[in-house]
Amino acid sequence: MTMTLTQQVVTIAMVIIGTMLTRFLPFLIFPPNKATPKYVQYLGNVLPAAVIGLLVIYCLKDINLFSGSRGIPEFLAIAVVAVLHVWKRQMLLSIAGGTIVYMLLVQTVF
């Protein structure tokens, strides 16, 4: 089923409005001349680690230790991410390095 021109225009307009709201609303709610609320500062401190933990669990949830590759590519990629992060402390390098190692292992070895 295809969308009519009106439906396409309305959909694009809603996406634009939603994107603009998510970009501008924080600046309206928390203006630069006011102190940031304590709960927002707290969330800024704890959410990054919580999101990373959630992503690790999500990535490892389907591993079967008794068949297939037994999770070897996943665990090696996690080790590469950890080593790169401890060594260089650069998030982009850590994530890219782990992703590259994982994809190479999955595509060529396992």
C-alpha cells in the first residue's frame, strides 16, 4: 500500500516537528542562566554506564555456549573494546575496534 501525497507531506511534517522538539525543548526547559536540577545531573552521571551495561547484556543474550561459535567472537570483541578503552580512553576507537574485530571474526573465522 502506498501513501498519498497528503499522507507523505503530513508524515514528513510530523518527523520535522518531532525532531525540532527534541532538539530545542531541552534548551527551553533548562535555560543556560539557570542551574541544572540535581536529578538531571544525577541522570547524566549514571545513565551512560547503565546504557553500556544494557547493550552488553543485549549483545550477549543469544549466545549458546554449547553450539555454534560458543560466543568466542563476542567475548573476543568485548576484550578488544576493554583493552582499547583502558589503553587510549577514546570511546569511538574502542567501539570501532571491537566492532571491526567482531565483524572480521564472524565473516572470516566463525
